[in-house]
Amino acid sequence: MSNAPVYEIDPQAFWADPYPDLKRMRTDCPVAFVPQLGATLLTRRDDIFVNEKKIDVFSSDQPEGLMTVLMGQNMMRKDGDAHMADRKAIFPTISPKTVQQVWTAQFRAAAEKVLDGLAAQGGCDLVRDYAMPVSGEALKSITGLSNMTAAEMDRVSQGMIDGCANYAGDPDVEANCHACTAAIDACIDEMIPAKDAAPDMSLLSVQRRAGLSEGQVRANIKLAISGGQNEPRDAIAGTAWALLSHPEALARVRSGEVEWKHAFEEYARWISPIGMSPRRVARRYLLDDVTFEPEDRVFLMFGSGNRDAAVFANPDRFDLDQDISAAITFGAGPHFCAGAWAARALIGDVALPMLFERFPNLSLAGEGRFGGWAFRGPLEVRVTW
């Protein structure tokens, strides 16, 4: 175990609002061992930015890690050549060109259908009724699992997310995660013949044409679902909440002075949908006065780094004038989020502008509720129009 200073947390309070604890850690013990999480946390932006690239020390290859055990060894849990081989294989699906030429039109069609269904209601929960189905329909297209409903996509994604953050070892959470991965495998089994007969740009089809093993194909699709559903869902609803909570910012975006994409990226700096990424220490290493030992568990706290006062002028505020060039929302090293282009298109080019265009009188109908630290987002955003 590392000799980092110990910092105690209340897990429930940390889940409800991790930022006060993270701020104290950045100031008092930026590299801290948190016994309730069984991990040493890196909380300063520059420490994360520099050390995420040192894969010989902070390895993503975690054979005993929760994600590997529960979902299989996907590309996110590989380093070096093995990681790059998987990344190269899936690139045709998520390249900027494919996003522009294939997926964006499908994103728009799905969002329009969801909005049509909401129009007569007069109000909704943006998380459940808009962001969830829009994100789910987009992910159905990208993965190739068109036989899964958007609600089922959301269910299995959440089950895997809960499983991967189950550091307390709750057996019910683990069992539900296994049930969710089994449901995904069943959908993959059903779609393989169709995709082989009529190849397309979906993740299932592209990986099979690239010759990846069945285990790799399945693990990478589960990875895409675990991150590609909840993060866009939370960012769509969360950015809408942030803009509705800051009318002057919304007016600037609506006027065209500020791009929707910029509003999304400032929100994602402020409330990082991916708050943490785990690593395994591969060899003894000294960082400042802390010595890491092999097999130590380390958490790179992106949500903390994105609020580092040494880097950002107004770290704890949603501020469209903020310089966000140093944000590490999508990661900082070789594991930079492969789905970043798709996320930017879905959220910034489609979901947000279409929502506010359809409902020009959109307004909040209560306080937004947020939760999470490894993955963070709104639990409910009620609106009327």
C-alpha cells in the first residue's frame, strides 16, 4: 500500500457531493489514501495529466479489477500495443468522418421522434423522458444492437456502472451486473447473423470484420454501453439544467454568441460525468513524497482535476467565459475517450439545440438532484414548457 496520508470520507456524503472533500484533498493532501475506497486518489489536475500517460507505472491492465471481472477485458483495460490494436479496430465506427456522415442524421431522427412524443405533455423529467431515450437510441445505432430498447439500454448500462463502482462489494449489485451483461450477450447473439449478412458501420459489425475475437467484441460493446449511455444521458440533462439555471448563459447560447458544444464542455468540466478512472500500480514509484507499491489501486480523479483552482479561474462555477482548454473531461493520455466525437455531436449538435428549439419556453419545475462521484449526473431534472 502507498504511504500517502490517510483521508477519511463519509461514503454517502461523498456520493451526494464529493466536491468539498476533493477540494480539501487538493489543498491538504493532493495524493491521499481513502480507506473507504481502498485506493490512493490523485486529485490535482496536473498530477493526473502527467501521470495518466505513464502506463508503465499506472496501468490500465487490471486483471482483478471490477470492470475486467464483470465485463471482460475491454480496450479500456489494456495498455500499449494491445490497447492500440483494439482502438484501431473500432475507429471506423467512431471516427469524426463516420460520426458526421452516418450517425448524426440518425441522432437527429431519434431526437425528433422523442420530442414529438413529448410535445403534448407540457412538461417532463429531462433525464428519464428525453436524455435517456435520445442517448439510448443513439447507442443502439452505434453498437448495432437495434434489438434492444432504449430503456433496456439504460437499464443494462446502469447495472454495469453500478457494478464497476461496487467497491463495497454488495452482492446484490454484483448479481444485477452479471444479469445485465448476460442480457447484452443475448442481444449480441441475436444480431450477429444480421450484421454478418449486411455489414454496416456499427461497433458489432466493424469489430467482426476486423477479426477481433468473440470475447473482445463482446467486452468492447459492453464498454461502449457502460459509458456511452449514462454519460451522454447525464450530460444532455445536466447541461440543459445548467443553462436553465443560468438564464444569461442560455441567452448567449441561443443568440449564437456561444456554441452549444461549448456549453456542454463547460458543464462537463464543472460536473464531470466521468469523475474517476482506476489504475493498477505496475512498479514501485515515487510521486512527491508518496511511494506507490506494485498492485496498489489508484484513482485518477478527473472530477477533482477539472475543479483545480490552480488551473481554472472559476473552478466551482458554470462559466461560459472559462478557459477550458486544460480540462481533462475525456481523459489526458492514450485512453482519451474514443467516443468523444460521437458525444460532442449527439449532445452539442443535436440533443441540446433541438430541445431548446422545440420548446422555446422551457423552464425548470423544481431543483435538479445530482449524485455520484465515480460517475456523476442529475437524478432528475423536471421542466415545463
